[in-house]
Amino acid sequence: MKQVITTQKVNCQDCHRCVRSCPVKAIGIESGHASVVLDKCILCGKCVVECPQQAKQVENQLEIVKRALAGDRKVAFSIAPSFVTAFDHFSFGQLRTALKRAGACAVEETAVGAAAVSKVYASLLETADYPVISCCCPVVTRLVEKYYPNLTGNLAPVVSPMIAHGRILKEKLGSDTFVVFIGPCIAKIAEGRDADLAGAIDAVLTFEHLQQWLGGENLQNSDLPEDLSALDTPGPSRFFPITGGILKSFTEHDETDTDIITVHGLQNCMEVFECMSNWEISPRFVEALACDGGCIGGPGIPVSSGTPVKRAKVVEFARQSPDLHLNSPLPLTSLSRHHSATPVIALEPTDIEIREILAKTGKFTKADEKNCGACGYSSCREKAIAVWQGLAEVDMCIPYMKSKAESFSNMVMDNSLNAIIVVDENMIIQEFNPASEKMFGHQVDLVKGTSLTRIMDCSDLMYAVETQEKLAARRVEYPERCLITEQMILPVREHKMVILIITDISEREKQDREFQKVKMETIDKAAEIINRQMHVAQEIAGLLGETTGETKAALLDLVGLLKERDART
């Protein structure tokens, strides 16, 4: 199956937020980048919503829709009733006008399909001799089939409102009609191309995709006239997107009735299914919606208003609906479907293998296991299992990596022969290593948190703070401590800190002075010897009738050059 959610690696910042948010841990980490594991994913979209860097991208079928509109086929749109939560000042009639101007032949409410489906649910509630779980929500359906396969037989054997409406539209407009569903749900993209449901829906867009399209085409205009024509009117099935909406469409539900359960939010759904699997509860009917508040909490809704506001909008919209009138209702047989369990099978490591992985992050005993959840997993053991399964990496343990980094940093600070002093922008000492203590005669406990100006002139550091310039190889003397130093100043803008690294060059300069002294003494001695030898050479040359004047001059010039070069250095 094609991946619905992909990762833009360049944006993935190794924060593990998607791992934390995923209720079934369908996220794999490789080289610090997170990607969705298709076989485990239930397409709830939480990783998309939670990603702060927008690294998770949802498949966008807009270009497919545009090509269909530009072609010869009729194009019809099915719009989920939660539309009112995504578009504040844009009515359904105006949306119908906008899409028809774009080339659509019909724009109808998915609630028409929900009305057909609700009749099947009403029948099941009366006749079924087993607990029935609603399957209007494709996330719930995938959750049961993958993680509660023993409950697959409890899923209602009926298609979703989207599939039902797609079939109704093709029945009315012709089987060749290109039907596009637009709603708040990412999982509908996968449902639309499910082999068992093929042919009902040709493309799926989210409300976010719709908003981008209308904005780009300048079609989202509050001045658009309203097109009120409709093939069918939806009736009370407009309530489907909210909790209890499925039941409301065909029965008066008493919320105190434990025989019928309404549940929303994935964690709550999982709790109910767990209890059903363990035979702790056995309700007649479970209305289950994966998103908080129902479909109004879907990941494809661009508006960020709260659940109560969204619910109020849907209720108001639903109450405006006239009684349902289906011009050509489908036979119940065309609304049926079969569910197949596709359990997630994950191999488990042995206890020894788990302990070996835990040991790699310094966890040798239970007390070492912090279970902080920073890696995205609820416990260190769960994360170790994920590492063994290839879904996580050892260095995802943030406390361990932090401790490791601090340990390394401390080792460098403690063992450095150079004085390392870290101050903030106000010259308050943050770090003061042992070499600094030795060099300046101050204990770290006494100076940390105090001003560095008490110890030395900080004008260069203040300059670095102002300019954010690195200052290197600066020679600074401290006569009172008989200290000559070479200093490097490194401003750290993002932390508003300055690092001062001081190298004691006192001994080096002393040796240099001694060397220079020896060198000058040697040159002077050489000059003296040359002069003596020249006298001897002149006497010999006189006896031989030759002169060494030129040789003497050359040697003296050499001595002069040596002295001159030494003076410059």
C-alpha cells in the first residue's frame, strides 16, 4: 500500500515528538530521522499534527482532482458535514458554487451516505446477537484489524458514509463519474483506494487541501452566491461528525445505558477494546470515533478552534437540515462489506537481549531506568525492545546522552591545562575550571556566580559580547601574579555566554628570553673571535703579499646582519 504520510528529512529535527504522540508507536527512527511504519500505522494523523517542524507531509491528491476537472469525465464532490468547522465565513451553498465554477457537476453532503448507513446500524442494533462496533471511522477500523484482531468480527459489516455516498453519486450520475471526497480525515485517503471498496471514491482531499486550493484559485470568496440545489437532503445524519452523532441519526440514546457505549479519542477507544477483548464488558453497540470530539477533531481541519466550538457549529448546522429525502436509495446489499484481521506481528527480544541494550545507555539496574519518556516510549524497557526491533536507536536516550555530554565536558574542563572561564553577558562567572583556580588563586566555589571583574579586566570580553566577534591570540600580562598569558575569547550568541580560554605562556616567554640572551652572547663571542682571527690573518697576508680586507668586511657585515635580524624578532 502506498504511504499516506511521508517525512521530509531536512525538516526532521530529532525531537521524537511523533514517537511520543503515536498511540501504537508506528514510528521508526533511522539516523535520527523519523518515518511512519506503514504496516503498524492506523493513520490517525497525530504525528502530522504534533510535528513542530511540519516534517510529516500528507499525500495531496489535488493535482489528480484538477486533471479530472480538466478532462471529459463528470466530477462530483462529497463534502463531510464537519465542513462548517473548517470554514467560518463560507457556507456550503457558496462552496457548491465555487466547486461548480471549477468544473464540478454536483457537490453534495456526505451526510446523505451517512443516512443510508444509519439504517443498517439501526437494523444491526435490533437484530445482532453480538457486540457491534461502528466502522464509520477508518482509523477505528484499522485499529481493530491490526491491534485487536479478535474483535474484527464485531466490526459492523457496513461501508462508511464516504463509500456509501460515492456509490449513491455514481448510481445517480453514472458509473463513470469521478467522485472526490473532502473531509477532515487522513485515513480516508487509504480507505478510498482499499481494494475491497474500490470504485466508490476516486480521490480524497482534506479540508486543509481544499482551503489551499480555493485560496490559490481565489475561489474562497464570501461574496459568492449560494447554490442551494441538491440531489438529496441530508437530514439528521449531519450529526455524524460529533460524539453520539451516529446513534442520534437512528435512535434516542440514553448515555447512562451501558448496553450502548459512545467513545471518542484513541486512548479511550483502546481502553474499551481492551476491556471487550478481556470480556470485562460486552455492550450491544459501540460508537467509536478515533479523534477527540469525533471527526471535528480530525487532523485535516485547518482551523484551530476548540472542540466545544466545533461541536456547537456542527449542531447548529445539523439543526438547519430538512428531513431526509433520498431520490434513489441504494439497496442494503450494496452497503455491506467484509472486514479482515491484519494483526501486527512483532517479534520480542529475550530478557538478556533487553538488558544488553539497556546497558549501552548506562542502565544496569532497575534504579538506573528513569522511564522519563523523553525518547517517546513510556519506559526504558519499551524503548529497548523498539531498538531490538529496529524501530529506535540507542542514542535516543536523552538523559543518557546529556549525562554523557556533561561527563565529557567535565572531563575536558577538569583536565585542561588551560584556564577555561565561562561568563554570561553580565560577566557573571558560570564555569571556572581547576586550571583557572591554579592560575588566579581563586576557588570555584567562592567565585562561581560572582563577577569576573573582581579578578581581571573584562573590557575585551564585553567587546566580544557587543560585537559577537571572536578574539584570538591576545597577549595579556598579570604582573601581580607574574603571569603572561595568551587568550582566546569566544562569544556564544544563542546562549548569551562568553568563553575565555587562557594559556599560561610565562615559562615559554622566559625560555625565549634566555634563548635570545644565549644567542646574543654567542653572536658577540663570534664577533670577538672573528676580530682576533682577522688580526692574525692580516699579519700572515702581509707576509704573503696579499690582503684579506674584503673577507674581513664580509664577515663583519654578517655579524651585523645577525644582530639586526635578532633585534627585529
